[in-house]
Amino acid sequence: MDEWKKKNIRTLTFKELQTYFETIGEKKFRVKQVWEWLWQKHAHNFDEMTNLSKELRQTLSDTFSLQAIRLDVSQYSSDGTIKTRFKTHDNHLTEGVLIPVDNLPTGQAGRQTACVSSQIGCSLSCKFCATGYMERKRNLEFDEIYDEVVLLNLMAEKTYGKKLTNIVFMGMGEPLLNYKNVLKAIERITANDGLAMSARRITVSTAGVAKMIKQLGDDGVRFNLALSLHAANDAKRNEIMPINETNNIAALIEALNYFHQKTGNDITFEYILFKGVNDSMQDADDLIKIYKQVPVHLVNIIEYNPIDAADFTKPDKDATQKFMDYLANHRVNVRLRISRGKDIDAACGQLANKVSIPVATSQLV
Ligand code: SF4
């Protein structure tokens, strides 16, 4: 029997697993044991479930599949960032990044942020993004997204002695085009019998799928939302983000207001500065106009990180500062987000399953 045609055990609810155990005449407490292996101990196969009898492990293995993702290779940046390539059960590759920050300029305690992927490749073809030049192979399943977080959490503990504090869905793929799996993964990440992390520490970033932003509002989600704006008028945004042709800025403004009315959650704008493309004072004025129409908590100005496939460049420090000062003088809450992990192609927009320097095969799992 093809193992992957068996039902994925992690698609079962606790109740369904209970019912299954009743039908095979197993004791109730076994369900909890198996559940822990699945959601807290990150078992890769049934043989690892050593507190179960050999017979029960065999029965489970004959009936179900367990499609955990595994660490493939990790690359370590000189700034402490770790990029990790994951391999799925069907041999696709995807990436996640661990970004440690010791101290924040605000004096707040440091962070361990995991940047995770939601799809293998991406269909949206943003012109500045390495993932956008890859073919979209498939969505990641909710348990695979969950595994990324678990593995990056283990890595944070092992390397820096601290658990993850924040999660951003800013890796490969458009999270809102894999809506159900992303929401289900977040449900498991925040569940007490999962990783018990606060939804307030999670940010989902979208290139702008208006209908699904509204859906997030209707579903009353508790996590925060970031819009990858990157250009503040439709003509320019159409050029660099083709999704804008069907989800224009007016539609996004409406959807974001709806999301905020329904949830009250934070909204951030992400804005990568490209020299000669979106860094003029007219662009800043356009951005201010949008800012005034949406309850935006923060505008993150992001340094552009070069990729092989595109020939954008970043403005110099003075031009960046001038752009930010102009925004700040117009009462925009603006911050410069320094890119991390550039030397290993782990920075924003650079994820493309590329391994460019000596790497370590992980020993974690
Ligand atoms: S920026 Fe995001 S949505 Fe756009 S191509 Fe890259 S991964 Fe896809």
C-alpha cells in the first residue's frame, strides 16, 4: 500500500482519534499519549512513540500516515539569523528563517522570531521577490506549517537557549491563498495542547487579497495583519505586484477597514524602497494619503535586498532617511526595518531554496 494514500493522522481531531481508539479496543489514555507525540513531541513516525506497545505502533502505522516535514540544511548568517530549508514527505523544498534580536532599541526584551512559509513557491510573481520567480508547486498543509514553527522553536532553544517569541508569515507563498491551512496551523500553534503561543505574537503578511482580508474579519481572527504595499498608487503597484490589477488599492483600503472594524487587530504596512521606483516625495505623499484612510499601526520601511532575477537597487542612506523623515513629519508612525540574514539570502524577498555558502545539515531532529 502506498503510505501516503493512508489517512494523515494529524487531520483527525482529538475526538475522532478517541473514536478510532474505541473501535480498536484501546484504552482511553492512549489517545492523549498519541496526541502528545503528534503535537508536542514532533514524532516523525509511529516507531518513535516509545510509550505505546509495539503492536499498537504497528496498527497505527498500517492505518495512518504521518507526514512530518524535516530539516534539510541550515545556513548561519554572521548576524545570527539562521535560514533553514525543509523537506516535505513528497520531497518538495521550502524555507523558514529564525531571526534572533537581543535587545530592541525601545529597551524591550529581545525576540526570537520565526519567519515561515505557507506555500511551496508562489503564484503571485511580485517582481522584486525571488520566490515570485519560482513555480508554485502546492500549498503547505496545516500540519506542515505547524512543523516549521516547531522546528524553528527547537532551533531557537538549542542555539540561543530561548523559545520563539514571535511568528511572521512572510516566507514563501501568499498565506491568504492557502487560507484554511494557515488558519488551522495558527489554531494549533496557539492551542494549549499545541505550542500555546499568543495569537497577538503572530503576524500574517499578505500581498493584498481583498476578499480574504475581509474573510479574516468575518472569522474574527486574533492575529495581526501586514500588507505588503510597496507602491502607493495603482500604476506603480501594477508594475511590481501583478495582484494589484485585480485587488487595487481602493479595494485593499476598504478590506483593511473592514478587518479592523471586525477585529481591532494591528495592521502594518510593509514598504520596500526601490531607487527611482517608489522613493520620491510624490510616492511619500501617495503613501500618506493611504495611511490616512486605514487605521495603520506602523509603516515598516524595508531595505531592498538584491536578487539575481531582478535589477532593482536600493536608495542610499540619505535618500532613505529623507523619505522616512517626510513621512514622520506628516505624522506617520514609521520605522526602518533592517534586513537580516542578507549574506545567506535569508532576508525579505530572497527565499528561493538557494544554498550559496557552506551549510550544516541539522542534528536537531
Ligand atoms: S512577495 Fe510574497 S506574494 Fe509576492 S511573490 Fe514573493 S512570496 Fe509571493
